[in-house]
Amino acid sequence: EVQLQAFGGGLVQAGGSLRLSCLASGINFDDYAIGWFRQVPGKEREGISCINLSDGRGYYVDSVKGRFTISRDSAKSAVYLQMNNLKPEDTAVYYCAAGKSWIVRTTLQSQDDYDYWGQGTQVTVSS
């Protein structure tokens, strides 16, 4: 059974940092990519970053590039999203998802590329 567990959200002031974690079980790291998405009430879920678990290469949308860093620890079956210089517009529920690495598009435009989703973790950035 594949399980993804996302945690690490919280309340932080603008300019602060948080690190989100996604623990994955039941998948072969060599075959998958993990993506981070976020969603604000009333808006569509937005892909912000993904990482190829095999080679560790990360991809970002422009709105988080230079502020967020995605990484993985294969030994711990974990993917991290280090979020620095947080802005109020980063406030959202954040989700991690897993998809086959040869299907996941690095443009982060499609949720359909992902097979498995974790529960969300709330990130709130106060101004």
C-alpha cells in the first residue's frame, strides 16, 4: 500500500522559513517523482515543485524559484521542501504527491501526472 504523509506546516511571519516533509512508503524511489502542490480555498491546486527521486533533480515554478528548495533522502524515504523568505501569498494547504518519473512533467501543470496523494498540511504566513 502506498502512503504519503505530509507535515511541517505552521504559522510563520513574512520573511520566515518552514520545512515541509513528505514521508513515502510503498513506492520504489527509483521509479517515482514527488511533487508539492498547494491550494487556497476557491482556487485550483497549484503545482510548485517536483523532484525526480532517482537523480534528485528538482524543478520549480517561477513564483517559488530562489526561495524554495526541494530535496530527498532516499534512506529515510523522505522528500523535503525548504521554504525561505515566505510571503503571505504562500499561505495555502500544501500537499505532496507521487507519480511515475517518466510520466510526471517538470512543468508542474498537471495533477493527473500523480497517482498518490498525501493529506495536506496548512502553511499560514502572516504579514
